[in-house]
Amino acid sequence: MLTDSHCHIEDDETALRAFQAGVGALLNAGKDLDEALEQLLMCERFKKLRDEGKEAPQMWTSVGIHPDSAPEKLDKIQVADIIKATENPFVIAIGECGLDYHYGAEYKHEQKEMFSRHIKAAGMTGLPIMIHQREAEEDTLSLIDEGIKEFGKLTGVIHCFTSDENFAKEVLKRGFYISASGIITFKSGENIAMVFRDYPKDKILIETDSPYLAPVPYRGKVNEPAYVVKTAEKLAELLGLAVDEVAKLTTDNFYRLYKKAKG
């Protein structure tokens, strides 16, 4: 079965549709610590369903502050708050966090400071960091390097990878994964798709980033984890593999990165 390594869903029915479509695990990614409780409750509900022998996906979450929210959260969320939130067994990663200069160039300082706090939390807990990066390659690498210098090692993923081959090479040097979204099915995403064709297979994840970026043929509709199948089909074409091989590959990679998750 497939694994959607990054989605944003709020209702159980969406997750159950994903399972029926062949998606066995979901990482319902965090964007705001204030919303973490609802995500954790959803994870608990799905664990209960599975414990009862019912058909349902495994579900985990992550904790973090999206760069869009950095200015309003800077005085509220400190490193200790992020670390405290990771104590829950369903929290397997730190993020979604990072830098977005496409929409937030006017508050770069606040974004960088908040991202730095997440990097520190990742370094102190050993959990992978889930990075949002848009038009901020240089600063993203610089802050990752500061974290590696301080803690010796960081692990993580550039989720919904939308950059170029040069950035991919730098990410790989640091041992990070990259994650393919529905963008690789777009005509406008051909250059991004080629990055995945050439990236080491053991460092690739797959995601929907739902409810955004629905893959072809659902482009323009509300995205959901069930549609990760279409992205997997495109990735299979790029890598010269069967779809079931891509499912196993990306699921194995998921559990290798997110060691706190249990397959």
C-alpha cells in the first residue's frame, strides 16, 4: 500500500477513502501547535479502529508552525513548546516549518527565527524536520547548516519539492529526502519531475499536500490522500518501476526517515 507522507485533513471520511484507494498510512502534518489536539485525537480514533480489527489507515502527525504564521506566533512559540509537543507517541516529526519568500518576503526575519527554533527542536529531540521551502533556497540551506554544525546531524525532508536540480544536489549532500507531490503530474512541473527521476531512489517520499495541488486528472479539485495514487503512477513512469514497486519504495523510505512511526 501507498503512504501519503504529507497531507492536511480534518475529517475521518477522507482518510477512510484513502485506505479504500490503497493508501495504508498518512502523516497528517501540523501547521499550527494550536491545532495539534484535533490532529492527535484523529490519530487516536484511527488507532482504535485498527485495534478493533477494522479497515483503516495508520495515522501520525507532526508539530510545528507554518512560515505563513511565523510573525503572529514568534512571541508565543518557543523551542521548549515544540519539544514538549513531541512527547506524544503519534508525533513523529517536527514541522511543517521553513521559509516561504514567495508570499512572505516582507517578514523574512520572523520566518528565519521561527525556522531556527524548529531546527533546534529537531536537533535536541533527534526527530526529522519537515521543511516547507519556496524561493528561499539559500537561507534554507544556511539554517540547516547551522543546525548541523550545532547538533552534528539533522534528518528531514523538503516536502512538496518545487526547486531545481542544483538545490536538490545540495539537499542530498546534507542527507535530506525530497517529497513528490501532484506537481510532478502537471505540464508546468516537468522540470521538477526530472529532479525526481535523477534523485537517489532511497531518498524519495510521496505526498498529496492535500487539500492543495491535486494531481492530474483531478487538478483544480480539492485534493485528498486517495489521489496520491496518481502521483505514484507518474513517479513510477519517471523511475521505470511498477506502481506497486513505487508504493513499497516510498513506504520503506517513509519508515526509514520517520523511525518513531511503526509500520
